[in-house]
Amino acid sequence: MDAALLACFAVVQVLYSVGLFVTVWFFFQRTEYVPDGIQPTDQLPDIILFYPVLHELEDTMRTTFTSIAATDYPRDRLRVISIPNHDDEQTLASLDRLMREFDFLEVMPVPATTDETWHTVWASWDVNDKAYWWHTGKRAGSTALPPKKTRQLIWAMYQLERDNADALLSYIDADSLVPTDYFQTAATGMRHFDVIQNTNITGNLLDHQASSMFALDHICWDATIYPHMTAGGKHPYYVLGKGLFYRFRDLVRVGGFHPWLTIEDPEVGMRLWTNGYRLGVVRSPLVEEVPATFGQGVTQRKRWVAGFFQSLASPLTLMGMPARKRFRARLNFVPTLSLLLNPIGWAIGAWAIYAAVTSPEPVVTGPLLWLGVLNMVTAAALITYALVRAWQASRPVIPRKRDRLWYLVRVNPLFMLLYWLWWTVPLAIGFWMFLRDGGLVWERTQKVDANHELGRGRATRSLGTAPGSAVAADRLAQAGRNAETGGPERSVETVSGPAK
């Protein structure tokens, strides 16, 4: 029995130490941020913001557009284009009404892949071997792309790329609240980097216990570890799926988005890195909404897990990444996988230390005991730092100190360990989806306009401090007037060719 316990302890603690080491290793990687402040420039780039949506609440979209209205970027340099599916009648009707409120909004319904406008995509992929999924594998040459966000982005990008090669392309989710400097920092950042990524934070982190824990994921990873993936251009990065900018010509050169993965975020970032494109991170956070229940969290996170497993398998070789870099790329997922061991490793380590102190003949002694102690100390340091970051990173959305203290109570170390044990469920389901080649159809996460008050409040508060705030105020006021009067009549039209 003692031998079995010793073997169990040794296996768990060695694996636990590997996960902790990789997590700590990330903190030693160099970070590259977009320079603070708005830099003057003679020529601001054209920017196109895509807004892929599916069966969204009208109020959720309105909150997002309100945050866009508060940004300060020349409107003759900016296009905001929603790209719903052509048969999503509910969302199309909502967008038709929203176009009357927000005069910057355009709508390009995405047709079925049998439509002739898709020939632009097939023709580009035919001559681009970096679109490797089109040339090799069991789906080579298949035009029956699954109906999800990636397909919407692919179609829209290739309709516009011919006349916008030098323009910047961005996209956000239905519930995203962009910072007021969102477009300006991208224009600045693209003077130094090839891909710009805003950090993400959650706005509804105090609504429910589940949303508090889900928000902690974004704080610990998106806002804390992720910036270290810039690593001076030496590490295979991925992107966060929203709040980022590319150049149209760069995306076209590398083949656009891979349509046969559950999520596009990991693969497209690593493919850009493989082809020499560098990442810069923006400190200003984009605010999003997280699920209100743990069940909805499983739906969301199992897709993330499946997408990472898919991206870190054969795609790394097919995109041309050498073996040493493939190993490094797979380190990106180790901190998430280590969540399986955090509660177990902590519990077994505590048991071993307690036994060593109280038992005359403890099972664990010598180097293994010291490894357990080291793991406990390292884990305690990381948990403490997570709480520090929770205090710091939550300030933009909960500025009052007592609210942030309450948030720290909700994500206390015990709840962290229980939450990390919960992560076993999406990790297991996501791995099963990976084995079965699942997750191709968009299984959306329900958005409920949870950031309504925050979005309207942040937009209003920003008007007095953001550069060009008077202009932004006029735009926001006009949006409100349009909402009351119905605004000018506009209709949603299907684009049958490249939009001009």
C-alpha cells in the first residue's frame, strides 16, 4: 500500500511541477506592448471592423454599437460591417433597425457556399499553398464549409480584400465593448507590429458565482500570461478571437482562416507567426460577457479545448512549423491542461507534508517530499499573484474598492481549487470532440446583454476624457436621437459582389 501511495504521489507531483514550471516560464518571456498614447501620423490607415453574429439579441448588439460610437477615429477611414448569415432572419431584422440608430453600420449577409460570390475564395486558395486545408487532407477542395463565425469571416474578407489590401481588418464578438482608443492604438501599433491584440476582461464578473470564476480565466490568462507570448517575436503565439487587427494583405498571403477547426484563434495566430508576422499587445482591455451558469461555461470552454487540440496536432506541421517550434507552440496549452492537476496536486502535497510532520514513519520522504513542498510554495505564489491581478485587472469594470474586495472573496483560493477541478469536464469533452473531429458547427454561447449598464456608462464617461470627445459625444447623441425618431430609412441588402 505504501508503495502504491508513493508511486501515486511521485507521478502527480512530477506532472504538477512540469505544469507549474511552464506557467512560471511564461512570466520570464519578454512582453511587447503597443506604445502608450495616440501617436500623430500623417496618414491614418483605413480600418474595416467585421461583426459576425448569429441569433443575437438586439439589445446586446446595441450595447456594442454604442461603445463603437464613442470611439474617436475618422469616419471616412472606418467601416463597421455586420456579417450575419443570409438566412438568419431574426438577426437581419434587428440589424435593419439598428442601422437607423447608428449611421456607421453596414450589413453584408453571408450567402451559402453555393453562391457565385464564393468563387473569389476558391480561386485565391487554388494558388496559395499556405491554405493547406484546401490542398491536402480528407476535406481538400471541399466547398461545404461549416456554418459558423469562421465561414462568415472568410467570405467577407475575400469580398473586400481586392480594394483594401493596405487596410486593417478587425473583428469582435456580438457582446464586445471596445475601448475608446480601440482604432487609434491599432493605427499606432501597426507601425511597429504586424498583428495587434487587445487584452480581454469580463464586465459581468459580479453577476453570478459562475461568471466570477469565468472572469478569473480571462484575468489570469488574457490579461496576465498572454502578453508574454509576444516574447520578442520568438514564441508561436495565438490570438484571442476578438479585439485584434491584421492587414488584409497579410491574411490573404497566409491563406486566410482555416474553416475546419472548432475555433480559428489558435491556428491563424501560429500560422502568421510561422510566416514571420510579429504580435503586439494593447493594454486597453476589450470588455466581454461571460456565461451566467457553469453549464453554459462547459458549452463554451469545451469548444476552446477542442480547437486547441486540433490546432496543435497536424496543422503545425502542415503550416511549415519546425519540430522545435512545434514543441514550443504546444507549451501554450500546458497551463490549461495543468488545471486537471492543481486540486489533486495541492491535496496530495498537503497530505504528504502533514504526514511528514506528524507521522513517525511518513510514506513520502527525501527528494519527493521536497518536490511536494516546492510545488506547494510555487502554487501558493501563483494563486496569490492571481488574486493581485484580479484586484488590478478588474478595476476598469469595477472601480470601487469594496466591489473589488467582494470579487476577491468570490474567487478565494478554495473556490479556485474547486473551479479548477470543474475544468476537468470541458477538458474531457473537448478532447473527445477532438478525437471525433467534432465542433465544426457553431454552438453559440448565449449572450444576454449582461454589460448593458457598463457599456452605456463607459461610453458616456469616456466622452469627457477621450481625445476628440466632443466629436464622439455628437455621434453618441445622434445615435440616441436616431433611436427615438427611427432615423433615416435604411434596408439590409445582400451583397452580390465585392463591396465598394
